[in-house]
Amino acid sequence: MSAPITPISILAAELAAGATTSRALVEAALARIDDPAGEGKRVMLKVHREAALAAADASDTLRARGYVPSPLAGLPVSIKDLYDIAGDVTTVGARVTRNEPPATSDAAAVARLRQAGAVVIGRTNMTEFAYSGLGLNPHYDTPRNPWDRATGRIPGGSSSGAAVSVSDGMAAFALGSDTGGSVRIPSSLCGLTGFKPTTRRVPMDGAFPLSTTLDSAGPLAPGVACCAVIDAVLAGEPPVAPTPMPFTGLRLAVPQTLVLDRLDETVARDFDRALATLSRAGARITEIAFEELAEVPKLNANGGIFAEAYAVHRNRLRTDADQYDPRVASRILRVKDMDVADYYDVLQARTALIKDADATTAPFDAVITPTTAIVAPPIAAFDGDDKYYGVTNLLMLRNTFCFNFLDRCALTIPMHRPGDAPTGLMVVGETMGDRRLFSIGLAIEEVLR
């Protein structure tokens, strides 16, 4: 069962008032991890138990002396298994990496969270090498989505353990990564808020790459304000949430190309209800063609930008392909014969497409779409069915990947009713318009509550 999710602002206020301590928060998170009836064994690949308790005690001591470096101080955070943590082997959700040497230093994003006072609780499970939007992992098992645990549904990927660590109270927030949707998809499917920044804002030093062009570091958390504070820390900015943008007259564009195709009944219903709610509250919602979106899958039909993934894995695949998840290996290898000139053409075409897309959305404050086209399917549906896996994975990634390819920042905000299957509303901003997007997201979140 999932634990109640408390926003960072409330936890910070309780710490400030002496109503709780960092040690108490960390002990509660560890208890959730250790619960034999819970998902801890599937979520956490490594638990930093003693180090987390020591860091919590240090945080409480510093707080008593008046030193509180940020609103994240004393809060337990889980770290996706592709980020280096000094002394740990960065296994990236894989088996083939288990005997790699331990990291000698923290990844940049992890170091910034520590500097802000966050307490690292451990490393979370993920899709092997971050190469799927479903969250399945044959090596370490798959964390179960907090919705419909009796059935056992996918959590979304690739930041699968990150999402469930937050939904189940094993961490106050999580550090994930997003190359094609890996923060927003599991956030949406698990009823959380997730944020994908403009790629260049947060350094990816010390993070295992999937696509060096698209990789980004982002938070999975209880709400928009939480994500805004975490993102500010990750980006090296003052750790404050912006104020909500005035809602009346907010200009929201709804693309009619690609992103509304093949929606399941639940997502379509929730999206229509969200649009109606936003419109009644005063937003100006405009349907636009946004034909540039249709070009994204065309440019990547033969692997496209993910030739970068093959470059990372080609040597290891020559010797140790049998240790990979076969579904991941086959996706990486499909671009092995891609010509360098073809890869260059994709990069050039992307630059032109970004320019055209920017012109299309310039008249609007944000673009809104469903985060995913479908709700979380049962894990068992993928057993032995590679065709279903391939079709569902592409559909799951479709909407989010489009905007990664266009170099945008984006939020996912829950749009389902309590108790229903979780669905997310994706709110897309402009390149480097991250802080403005948070102001827009705060306004939208308030209306949808």
C-alpha cells in the first residue's frame, strides 16, 4: 500500500517547527523500504542505511545551530541507479555492469542535492540502461505501480523505482532522468508530478548516458512547487518556487497532430475533463495543428538520435550481449548499421524542426497534451510477447519524446480523480523557459485540484 505523500513545503515547515526531525523522516522511509509486504526489495537496488541515518543526525544538529541550507535539508531522497554515488557501483539497472569499479565521486546532480542538505536514502531500480518507457527489469524484478497492486501493473520507465519510492513513502522525492520521457511517464502512471528540464540547465556529469543530446536530470515529487525547488537546486539556482501565473487569459495550445491519436478511454476522458475545467476557470484553449510533431517519429524511424546509445554500448555488446535484457539489446543494435552521414542529417533536421516548432508555439503560454496515451498495463501482459512490448513501449514514449526532441521543458501534473487510474496532463514550455513553466504549472495544478 502507498503511504500518504507529503509536499516538501510541509515537511520543511514541520522540521522548522520542531514537529519532526530528519532522523524521524529517514527512519520512516527505511521502515517503508523494509516492509515485507511492500515494494522495497523491488524498488531499492542499494540502501544507504547507516550513511542516511548519520546524515540525518548531522542535519538535525546543524538545524539546531541555525544552519538550514535549503528547503530540502534533512529530507530523504532516492537516486536513480544511473547516477554515480561515491563508493557505489553504478549498475544502471543492468547485470553486465555489476563488476565495474565503484564511483570515486558523486554525480553533479547528487552533489548538488547533498549540498542542499538532502539525505541520500539509496539507489532505485530502473529499466536496464534507461532504454524503455515501461519500467520492466528482468534482472531485479519490476516495481509494482501503486495503483491496482492486486493486478500488478507497470510503474512506467525508465525511472521506475524512483516513482514508486515516492508513491510508497520510501523517499520524500526522487532524482530521475529523462531522455524520452523517463521522469514524466512513471510520474504520470503513478500519480506524481514530474519535471523534465531544458537539457542544458542541469549538468549530467557522472550520469550514465543514453543519448548525450537528450539526457536530462529531473525530479519526481508530490507537486509542482516541490519540483520547482528541487529543480532550482539541480540547476544551481536559488531554491525557491515561483509564484503562480494569473490564470485568467492563460493561452494554452492543444496539438491535433499525433499526441491525441490512440488514446485509451480513461486518458481521453480525463483529458477532456481537464480541458473543460481549465476553460471554465478562464484559460484560453486553442486547438492547433502543430504539424512539426509528425516529423519527430519520421526522423527517428531508423534509430535517429539513438545512434548515440549504440556508440555507448557497442563494445560491451560485442562481448557481453548475452548479459543484456534481450529487449534492450535488440533496440540498441537496430542502429548499428546507421551511417554517420545519416546521423548528421538527423541532427541538422532537428535544428530546423526546432526553429519551426518554436514559431508555431510562440503565441501561447504553454502546450498541453496527455502525458501518456494509455494507463499502466499489467506486467503479465508483456510476458513472452515482444510484439506487444514494442508497440506499447513506442506508444508510451510517443508524447513525451516529441518534446525532448524539440528541446523543450515539460511538467506532468495528475489529472485523474482520486481512486481512479492515474493519468497525467503534460504542460510544455519553451526552451530555457523552465521557471516560467513552473509559474504556469502552479496555476494549472491549483485549478485541477
